Amino acid sequence: MAWYSNPFLPWNWPADVTKSYIGQLEFSLEYLLYSFLNTILSVVQALLSGIEFAFSGFLLVVVLSFQAMGPLGLPLFTGLFIVTAGIGMDLFHFAKDIPIVGDFI
């Protein structure tokens, strides 16, 4: 190490301070970006978790109600499933006319 690159010499102090300041600034900006993206991730995860909880609860209620019907539950469940699948197919058919959705279907 040369004598003029010693960090304790006064003419090297501004370079050390600038490098230290830039490093801390980069670290703080990265931390703020990480915090912002982590918050967005948490909100999306909470929304999807709530939707999944409501859907699985609805399916549980439907299945338990059809189980309570006894032997009559199987034909009713099959009929309801066919009607629901048909409605879903019709919705996808009509969604092709929407420009943005139609590009993905």
C-alpha cells in the first residue's frame, strides 16, 4: 500500500466519506424498496388467502349439505355440478368478446 493511499491521511477523507455516504444511501434505498414490495406482497397474499378461505368454506357447506340429504344428494350434486360447469363455460365463451380477456383465452 502506497503512503498516499493511506485512509488516515487528510486528502483521502472526502473520498472515504463519499463512498460511505453513497453506500449507506444505496442500502437505505434498497431497504425502502424491499419494504414497499414486501407490503404489496403481504396485501396480495392476504386477499388471496381470504378468497381461498371463503371458497373452501363454501365448498365445505355445499358438500356437507348434500351429504345430509342421504341418497338424494348424489343426483342433486351431480346436476348442480353440471349446471355450474355449463355456466362457467358460457362465461368463458362470452369473455372472448372482451378485448383484453379475449387475448388470453
